[in-house]
Amino acid sequence: MSIEDARKRRGAPLDTPSGLGSNATKDISAALTVLLADVFALYVKNQELPLAHIRPAFPGLSPAP
């Protein structure tokens, strides 16, 4: 493939056949956006979880409660 062919294809519209209407596509997109936001929120929340308090790797070195 030449550089000119690649440039032409980059500007071509995406033509993916689907039996869904435009409203269904928007509804699915909105639902997936909400799902992605929820997954990201859970990821961030779990990043702040101190795992040393749950199961320390070296029990002898952890502070006594």
C-alpha cells in the first residue's frame, strides 16, 4: 500500500452495516458510557484500598493493632 492509498483510506467514512437505528445506537452508546464510568470509579476506589491492612505480606513486620 502506498502512502497516497493510506491517506485516501484514512479520510474514508466508516461503513459498518448494522440493523440498528440511529436512536438505538445512541442509547447503546449512552449505556456503555455509564458502564465505563462505573467501572472506572470502582477501579479508582480500589486503588486507595490499603492491602497491608487486609493481608500483610510479612506478618512479623506489620504494626500490632
